[in-house]
Amino acid sequence: MKKYNFNAGPSMLPREVIENTAKQCLDFNGSGLSLMEISHRAKDFQPVLDEAVALIKELLHIPEGYSVIFLGGGASLEFCMIPYNFLINKAAYLNTGTWAKKAMKEAKLFGEVVEVASSADANYSFIPKGWTCPSDVDYLHITTNNTIYGTEIRKELDVNVPMIADMSSDIFSRPVDVSKYDCIYAGAQKNLAMAGVTLVIIKDEKMGKAPRQIPTMLDYRTHVEKGSMFNTPPVVPIYSALETLRWIKGNGGLEEMEKRANERADALYAEIDRNKLFHGTVAEEDRSVMNICFVMNDEYAELEKPFFEYATSKGMVGIKGHRSVGGFRASCYNAQTMEGVNALIKCMQEFEAQH
Amino acid sequence: MKKYNFNAGPSMLPREVIENTAKQCLDFNGSGLSLMEISHRAKDFQPVLDEAVALIKELLHIPEGYSVIFLGGGASLEFCMIPYNFLINKAAYLNTGTWAKKAMKEAKLFGEVVEVASSADANYSFIPKGWTCPSDVDYLHITTNNTIYGTEIRKELDVNVPMIADMSSDIFSRPVDVSKYDCIYAGAQKNLAMAGVTLVIIKDEKMGKAPRQIPTMLDYRTHVEKGSMFNTPPVVPIYSALETLRWIKGNGGLEEMEKRANERADALYAEIDRNKLFHGTVAEEDRSVMNICFVMNDEYAELEKPFFEYATSKGMVGIKGHRSVGGFRASCYNAQTMEGVNALIKCMQEFEAQH
């Protein structure tokens, strides 16, 4: 039976990314060695890194004056690296969910933190609006997509301070005006690669201003100066990122990724809104096109487990909602197909017909 | 032509580790999903982590009261995490090379650091001896194998303070008395796995004593409490570690790994000592069995490049010495075979006969 992967992360990757990476693991570029055992200093690896960086700059139209690096440790490590490197006096954070809150917690170790707004009281079911950001902050930190709650900021915010964004779960799903950001970071395991590498895009002139000694590995300058090769980078995860970036470019770039994301999300949200068993959990204008959260209507609450089992029996994988929201979450990252979405919609319709 | 991989790291892995990992990348446990796209919360991944941890405990005979975790970021990140977590007042460091020095540099950001001894003046060609360690330090940090210089501490040191060891390049190559250490850490990309994961073994009672606030991701307690699942772990690198650990156990464990390492090293050092073209760079009693460094004798200095080209033409990969030492370095980690070592010895003998 065909499986449809709706995992929230690590998550579905294009099949050709998987197959090409597995192939290189057996024999890298016909060298007779595995990608798993080549030196990162081997002459064949530098082109991997260079092409990946070039494709990121091309796809995101990154302006001059920014560096692109790959790090290990996950986006969670960036939560402390951001204030370590960029918090001089005061930083603003928009609290849109678990990950935003975790990022904010780390910043408090380094300076004054202003929470400009929060939707915590509504279980993060919407993106706060109508707030203002103090003009004297070093940066405003946002989480563009909230994987757990299924909300998303899909248009650049109009603020008068530089932004820093955790784009872990929606990067490469739409064009972004990078010039509005001092830093963008993203754990790879949604739209970019297997887990084990983190992408960071940094405005060069903003590095080295923070009034503190930074441990070498936590200082972005270390990695920028050495082109992500200060220490051994995660070779295989970076290679899988390159394959994904090639796939994105070959499939029409970020405009096409956005179009496909909207098509998938429109179809699934339309079914959620139509189907008498389910409803969405998020304010309509803030619905994520990456993580689509829905729950049973109250009168059908006892059908939650049976629907999960029915969908699972039809090949749906990873649709259980996060415990903070309950119900269901269908993650539809770049590699997700309309075929997958339609298979889920069919489950929902068949299950509705049975009840 | 068959290639023999002498890379210093990332480095040779057993072929079955490579093939099994590549196979799981195509279809994980027959699930229809790739290892690259499964959730770390999937029920099939927890057993991977559990088995890997259990094998590490078994192979190293780790006593009660220690935790085993996997982290991202590389051993270089541990250089600052060690003092962040364990340096209360004063720490001692044994300076045996580039990596030891880098570890020491980070510690100086957190407290008083005593360099108990150094062989820097001799280009780190031996392990300092006859030094004493102050009894009032929180720990003594050592680097058991010095990848760049080819020296190794292969017996537990006899000191009266707890030790912390960077075992990145010789872990699992011999039995270790873990009880002598408060912490052992190792980047995976030599004897354990593809690059992208770091192994840390920690004495539980030593955590949480340092008088400072530690960013969440840099606090070992975070990862111990969550069983390496505080954030998304590097799934595929961890899987490749599991495969290697199974291979080590299936091949006789650490006693057998040590025996094989000694056999390989004895054969290669014997040839280096015998061959009129070459000599070793390291004091005999401190020779590493993992990284075997040798250079041309002065009168044959002009043959360095020709020998490199000759060996390369015969399938040797990665034998160029680090720029800090020059000449050649044959890294012979666990996966290296006598066949590989004999192929290199044959090159050395053939080249000697030609000149």
C-alpha cells in the first residue's frame, strides 16, 4: 500500500532527493567511496557546499551583504546563538507558539526582552495583530510558521526594526524579502533536508556588535569566515539539502512552491470547512499552508480515534495532531503532492459517509 | 580500481554500515518511508536510539550513574559545553595538540585554566610526561588521540582528579575505564558514524554544579532528561552509529578492535621504520594506532610529491599529512583492514625499490 507522509518533521522529501542521496551513500560521484566516508576537505565536497549556497542565494534572491552558512545542532541551538550574537540591549519577540516562547526564553539570559504580543491565551490559534514594536530594540524575532499550532505569517511584517526569523518550517515555500531580516534560520528537516543541519542567513554588517565574549562555535563569524568548514560539517545532511535545492529549482523555484502549497492547502481547508465531522483550529486569515490542523466537531468527538485508524489503514502517516492542539495535523511541505492531499480528503469524505 | 580510504575524518566506515544505512534511506524497516523522512517521534525510531545507547553502555562497560546522549554540532561545540557545565573554579588541560588547545581556549571564557603540560614546542610530537595536576581543579581535560599529530594516550592516566576526555578519534578502538571520567565526548565521524552527531557520556552527579545560567541547548541536563530528544536529533547519523555499534559487537567488541588496531599499526610502523625513504614523526612510545604519521627522510625530500602520486595511482585515498606536520598520514580507524594497510605497505616498498 502506498504511504502518504504527513509528518511534521522530519518530514517528506522528494523521492528523487532520497534516491540520489542513497545512491551517493553507496558511491559518491563514482569515487568508489561512500558520501558517508569522504573527507569534508575532499575536492569533491567543496562543490557540494558551494552549489548549495549558490542555489539558496538564487532561490531566495538574497541581496549582497548576506552570508549563508550550514551549522549542526538544530534551530533550537540558534535560540541562544541569536541573542549571543545580536542582542546588544533589548530585543522584541512575537510570541506565536511553543518555539517562539523557547526562543524568547534564551534571549532573556542575554538582555532585556519585550514580548510585543502573544496569542498564548487562545492556545496560539491566531497571529496577534495591532501591536507595535518599540523602535529601540536590536531586533524583532518572529517565527514565521508555527508547526504545532498551524498558524503562519506568510507576508513580510511591516515593522520599523530589523527582523530575525525562525523559518524552520516554511522556508523555501514562498519568496521572501530577505532584506527585511538581519538573520533567518531554519532547521533543515521540513523543506530542506534530512535532520542534522541548520541553515542560517546572516546580514554580515550585523555580526560582531554584541558586547560579550562569545564561545567560538556560537559566534556566527567563526562559521562565516570559514565557509561552514570551521569544524567538520554534517556532510550527508548538507548533500541532501543540495539535492532538495536542485529539485526546488528544477520544479519552478519558490513561486511554484508557493503556488503548489496554496493549492494543497486550499483543497484541504475546503474539505475541513465542508465536512460535517471536522473543523479547523486556526483563525482563517492565519492558517498555515504548511501544517494544517483540524479536530473533530464536538458532536463527533468519539470518532477521533476511529478516524485516525481509518486514515492510517488507508496509508496516511503522521496525521496525529500535536498534544498541545489534539485532533489532526496534516503537514504539507514542499514535497507533499496533490495526490497525497487528495488521498487524505478521500479518507475524510469516506469516513463522513460512513457516519 | 579498489580504493583504500585513509581519510582522517570523516573516514572509512565498514561497508555493511554503509550499505545498511543506504538501504534504510530508501525504505526504513519496510515502512514505505525513507529513514530520511521519518519522524524522530515515530515508534520505529526510539528503538534505534535505545539500541545504540545500550550497545555503547555494553561495549564500553559503562558503570551505573552515567548517561549516554547524542548531540548535534560536533565535538568543537563540546569545547564550550564542557566548561559551561563542569568548570566551577579551575580546570586543568593537557595540551597535546590543535584540538586540545582549542578546547582550552573555550574554557578560559569560564574560569581559571591551568595548562598542566604542553608539547607545543616540539610540534606536539610526543605526549608530555612527568607533570603533576593540581588537586583542586574541577577536572583534567585530555585529548586521548591527536588526529593531526599522530600521538595517542592509550592507557588511562593515573591522576587524582576526575578526567574529561575528547575521544573523538579513538573511541571504540580499545576498552576504556569510564569510571575515571566525568565526561567523555566524541565527534562521530571516525569510529562511529557519518559526520553530524556527537556522542557524550556523562557522570550524572556532576551535572548542575556550575555556578552559572546555561542556555538550554548547552546544558547537558536538557539532553539527558529528554533522552537526546529535546529537539530533533540527527536521525540518519544516529542510525549509522547504530549500524557501526552492531558491527563492532559482531566483530568481537573493543578487545578485538584494539587487537586489530595494534596489528595494523604494528605492520605500518614496522615498514616506516624499515623503509629507507621514510621515518615516523612521533616519539615511539606515543605513536597513535589510529593516525599514523610519517614523512620522507631528508635526503629523499623531493620524492614526497611523487610518492603521493604513486600511492594515489594505486588506490590510496587521504594519505596526505596535515599541513601542521607535512608528509603523510594513514588513518587506520576501526573499519580499516589489513588489506588496506598491506596495500599501502606494498606501495611504500615498490616506491623504495624504484628509487
